[in-house]
Amino acid sequence: MPKRTDLDTILIIGAGPIIIGQACEFDYSGVQAVKALKGEGYRVVLVNSNPATIMTDPDLADATYIEPITPDIVEKIIAKERPLSKGGFAVLPTMGGQTALNTALALFHRGVFEKYDIEMIGARADVIEKAEDRQKFRAAMDAIGLESPRSAIASSPEVKNADGSSTYDRVTGFAEAMRALEKVGLPAIVRPSFTLGGLGGGVAYNLEEFETIARSGIDASPVGQILIDESLIGWKEYEMEVVRDKADNCIIICSI
């Protein structure tokens, strides 16, 4: 793929410390990304909350911020670094796992990227949402003819507060989950949307377990949404890690 000559500066959002529920080795991938991008002549800015990484070595990136990885903090970094860019400015969130993806999506929906004329590279916002939003992912699978287990979505309605902020009516979301269970049946798998490694989800074998896991999943999801799937316990699972580019070239890099 030819080099993007319209870009000057690329901000990489790191993953922070290794935590339960999120894959690791992001330090290694981030270091390789910084080296590759600098080798192509780009100015690289890095934000990571974990100082105990090679990624945050002061000699690696052109500018390094050891700060909490939150939308507010990253927006402040963008506001500071954007005027220093001599050309296009891009954000690369795919080197920081779920933490970076969620942060980038929040910035996108706040209009920060549009405000500062910034492009998100590595993955578009709509693609991330299609992979992370359980309902959109199922619709995408249906569209290409892939069969899925019986499932239903339970969503918590968004409520606007007087100060302009938003919360989610999780009580209504739980009531929706109970109705969805009638369609799916037990045992059922509960999968929260937009969480680290499915944090808050689990397998429910009876009604009491389902109520506990459903509440946990709705609370864990930043949008108060869970997918309730028919359990496929007993089936054989084959997992493939596939890399695909914009020209639809695909390669399997790992099989489990």
C-alpha cells in the first residue's frame, strides 16, 4: 500500500496496564507501530497510562503523554498537538485494545475529530460499532447469510439529564432482558456490549443465575445493552484470526 502523503502526525492511543478482560501484548504491537510510522517519516504522538512499558520510552515517539486514557484527556492532547502538525492529523486506536477503541468512539461521537479535522485510521467508527454493538453485528452476519444462534437484544433507553449529560435506564433494560429470555430459553449466554473481553457476561443455567448475570451485564455495558444468546455448550469451536485489507485481501494468521 502506498504511503499516505496527506498525513503528517499520527496519535496512537495505548492500552494502559494489563488488566483482566483485555488481551495483552499491546505494548509490543504499539512499539512496532511507532517504529514503522516513524520509519515512514510521520510525526508520532503517543498517549498511554502505563509508564512501565517500552512504548512510553521517551526516545521512541516524538511526543509521549503518560496520562489516563479517557476521552477528556485525549481531547486535551489533541487540542495541544493539532496546531503543531504541518499537515493532516490522524488517530490510530487499533494498537490499544478495547480501551483505545472505546475512547476513540467516544471522541468520534462527541464531534472531536470533526472539530479538529482529524481522521481515524486503522478502523472506521462504523466498523468498530458493527463489531462491538451486538445487534449491529448480528445484522451484519444475517446480511451475508451466516446463521447465528437464537438471540435477542436488551437495551436500556438513553435518558437526557438536565445538565445535558446522558444516562441509561437500566431498570427498563433489565425488564427487556427478562422478556428476551422467553424467546431464547435456558441455558443462555449473556454478552454485554462495549466491555473488555465480555466483562459482566456469563452463562446462565437457571432463572436465578440469569437475573444476576443480566443485571451485571447491563451495569458493565457503558450503553446498558446486552445480547442474550442460545447456549451452544457442547459444540466444537474453531477460532481463526484473520487480517483483511481494504482491497479484500485476507490471510489467516492464527487458528485455535
